[in-house]
Amino acid sequence: MSDDGELATRRLRLKLALEDLREMKGFGTELVTVIIPPDRQISDARSLLQNEHGQAANIKSKSTRKNVQGAIESAISSLTRFKNPGERGIALFTGAIIVGNNKTRQTTVVIDDPPQELLSFRYRCDSKFELTQLEDMLVDKRSYGLFVIDRSEAAYGIASGKRIHVQEHLVSNIMGKHRQGGQSAQRFERLIEEAAHNFFKRATEHACSYWLPNLENIQAIIIGGPGATKDYVVRHEYFHHEIAKKIAKTHFDVGYSNESGVRELVDNAGALMGEIELDAERQMMNRFLGELVKPQPRAAYGEVMLRQALNQGAVDTLLISETMRKNSVEIECGACGHSWTASLLRTDELPMCPTCEASNEMHKELSNTSLIDVLSEMAIKSNSEIAFISNDTEEGAQLAQGFGGLAAILRYPVM
């Protein structure tokens, strides 16, 4: 797997972990966050935690004292597995999380392979985990400004990495056609043009105010619209001079000047926005769909077919939807001893035994691993590329909803 593929895997793994960590809440200061950057010694962190464990003995509430000390002990125990923080550092989250009806459950999450370096040491006890440094790693700094306009409406936003964000949709108050004649006609025309000027000014000023604070990370400003207005506002210098320097020379025709128009603009400007991953995703999905309709398709979808193709070394590119949340769970039946693997969502109950049909009350969960990690490991062994497909395009939504979130472009047909 390429370096880009490994980075994408680490980013998605972090994204899934953060989704769980954000939902975790504790009482008082019972959740402990420890973040160790690569230039900090594990022994320093353990010494600090041992000292904090002693300080926690002074907490007046018996239950809070017990949970805080338990969390710190868990953190110290978890750190004994590591000799050093590694190339990018370690983030550790532990404590008694609320699971309902004032009940708590001790949990520990260790992130030892973040996509980027952790920058500073953090130790914090709170009712929620400190996630800022990790969340910053998921922000794609490269982006494109998007702007669509006609005389009736305008919209603007930004495309960053795989995300399209429409910041605002504006509607004008420009009058339409009128039946006035003589001097009244001239006056109405003047009022209409004045209203148009004010609307163009308002729309471009709003967009510029949104883009300017992050201008250094914006690669280009892409302009579109259904008529000539898009060219008019550029030619007559409605945009801030710093923004104007980044406006792409090519302007694009789109059907609308609202949120739909912004998304159509990304579709039409795909070649120009070569760095935006959405276009690459769309091309990859179209390649998969094109293969699928051939008499001998070099394409597969669904977990069973993908596992077979990966085991045969037939997968060129593994396509995984970012909406994939299933885990590969190894289960042992307490009645007959049969063990098997099932792919389940976190909220799913264990299935009955396929051999003796015993209910899940008899079962024991032997292991629980993200299906993404399982398939990624298989892809690495077969030297396959991995592409994570967002849900922000029609093709991406089709992968998630129509193909179970899993598909592959093959090196050769698999029967």
C-alpha cells in the first residue's frame, strides 16, 4: 500500500475513534486525557501520573476519588506497554464513562498511530476528553473557494479535501421586467441596475469576508453561474483585490446559483481542481461502475466477495466507504464450543450459533476488530491500494447504500 493509502487509513481510524470519544461523558473530573508528543519520555508521563494519583487521594467525594484514581492507574498500566511515544506520539483516554441510569463503565482508548505528530504534552481530568490536537489533524488545509451567482441569487462556500461546505445562500431583491415607458422606464432601469449592483457587492463582500481569514490555504477561487453575471462581477472588480488574485481564469456554466449550483460547480471544475480528492473519488467509482457492467467484470462488491478476491491477490484497489462502521467479531458458542466470525455494528446483538442455534446468551466474544482494519490488513498483504470514499458525492452515496460500503477494482476477473 502507498504512503498516501497508509495515511488515509490512519486518518479514517482516527476519525472513527474521535466519533466514539466525543460521545463519552463522565461525572465531575473522572475522565483522564494524557497526550504525549514524540519528544517526551514515557517515564516522565508515568512519574506525573503517579504524583497525580497521590494528589487524587485528597478528593472529598469517595466515588469521584475512586474513579479518578482508577483512571490514573489504568493510564499508568496502559503506558507500561510502550518504551517510547513513537514517531508521532501517543494519546491515551481513560475513565469511568456514563452508560445510563447513573451507571458508569471503565474504558480505555489508546491512539498510538496518529496521522500526524502530536505537538504538546497534555494531562487533563474533566467530564469529557480533550480532543483538540487530534481533531486538528483531520482538517485538510488545502481548499478551493466556490462562488456561483446570477441576478436572482448567489451562494458561496469552500471545498476542502473531500468536503464541500456551502456557507451561505443569498437572494436578491432585483425587480424583474416592467411595463413602464418614457422617463419612468429609464428610472426603473436605473433602479434595477442599482439593485443589481448592491446585490453583487453584498454577495462578493460576504464571500470575501469568509475566505480572507484562511486565504493562505486556498488554492484558487472557482466562479460559476447560469448566465453572464459570473463574468460581469469578475470583470468589474467586485471581489477584494487579494481574492481577485486567486480567481481561476476559467469560469463555469452551472444550472443554478444555490447550494445545488455550488455542488455542480465542483463537478464541472473537477479537472481544474485536480488536488481535490472528490474528483479522484468520482473517477474511481465511475471506473468501478464501468467494470461492473462488462461481461467479465474486473470488479467485486460485498464483504464475502472482497475477502475471496483479497485472499487470491486479485484486488487492485479496495474501495471502502467512510460510513463503514462494522466490526469483525469472533464469537464462541458456550453451548457447543463452535467459534465463528460475524460482521456486526456496535449496536447489533450477537447472532445465534450457526451450528447448534443456541441463543446469544450462551456466547462469548473472543475479539472485536474494526472491519476496516481487517480488510486493510488483507489489502496490505496482497499489495493492493486502498481508497476511502466519502459520502459527499452521488457515487460515494451509491457505494454506501447500494454496495454495502465495500467494493473493489480487480486485477483480473474472479469467478
